[in-house]
Amino acid sequence: MMDMRVKHVLLPLKKLVTISADDTLGHALDLIEKYGYLSLPVLEGDEFLGVLSRKFIYECFFKSEETDRDTYLQRSVRGLMKTKMPVINENAIIEKAVEKFSRDNLRFLPVVNDEGQFVGIVTHKAIFQEFMKAFGFRDFRIVIGIFDFKGRLAKLTEVISKSGGNISSIVQMDTEVMGIKEIVLRVQMEKQERLPKLIQRLQENGFVVREVEHEEIVETVS
């Protein structure tokens, strides 16, 4: 992923809707409902204090002894916000954010700079899109069977390059059958009509092309 950092995919502070710890629950709820969010970051200046969710506002109301909704919504955000929330540095690699999302079941991850100032958030969607881009999921997928991976990679890349293709990702898998290995490639082609010629050249150079796939195009090559 070219050493991709959190700062490359974060949603910056200037584009976020945030609330203050001294805002009322009513104000926070108005913003949550207006913008269709599930929760909002709580700030004090440029310091991240925590997060307040729509669900938690209602849960606390039903659990409280307060019977008047309007009176309840005059309470401050400070009393209900969740403060124990992990943050991540903007210079951390994306894989660290993935680890935190997986471990802590977060809706978003607050991002801070080296001075501890809140600079934005990173979301599941942003990271997923970056992985989609990095692994070339929109490119041609070509599955090749070979007996010996060593020494063949250079030839494989040469054939693809000379055919007008560019490898966006490559994965080796062991089929556990007679020493055969599979190479799963994602290949960018400027012109789709060049694909048949690429497949032909791969086969002429001794590569067994097992499958070709691109969005609606799925072809099993015998």
C-alpha cells in the first residue's frame, strides 16, 4: 500500500460536525438528526474529549428518573459523552487503524497530530476504499497456475508490461496439488481490447491462465 498513512485517508476537522462538552444534549441531538449521523466527536478547543451517540442519549433518558424530555435535553454533553475512546496518530500506518477498528468495534477513529491536537477522523469506509484501490479490485483479475514461482516472476511482469498492462497487486497461493502454485494478479489495462492479446502472450510463454475476471466479465480459460 505504498506505506499509506492515516493522514492520507482521514476526514479533516474542517469538514466535520462537532460539538462542545458544554453544549446541551438537545443541541447535540439536533445536529445528529439534521446530518444523519450516529454519533459526533466532542471537542474542547482543539482537544478531543470523547464521543456522544444518538443511541446513548436515548438509552440514558429511558434509564433516568427524568420524565420530561425537554428538561432532560437541557443537560450538558459533558455528563453523557464517552471519554474512553482510542485515538490514532495521523502518521500511523493504515494497518494500525484497521487493527483498532477490529479490536474495539468503533464507528470512527479520532486522529491526532504529534502535539495531541485533534485533526480529524478516519472511518471504515475510507480505509475500505483505500484497500480496494491498493489491491486493484476494479482491475482485471488474472489467475495463473505455475509449477515454480521462483525465476518466473520477472518473465511474468515482462510479458504483462510489453502487452500494455500494469500489475496493481500480486498474490501467490499454494494449491497443495502436485506442487502447483497459483498467482493471482490484478492488472490495469488502458485498453480492454488488449486483454485477449495479453492472455495469448502469457500462454505462449508457458503460463497457464486459469481465470480472467473484470466486473461483468468472468472467463474460465481451459
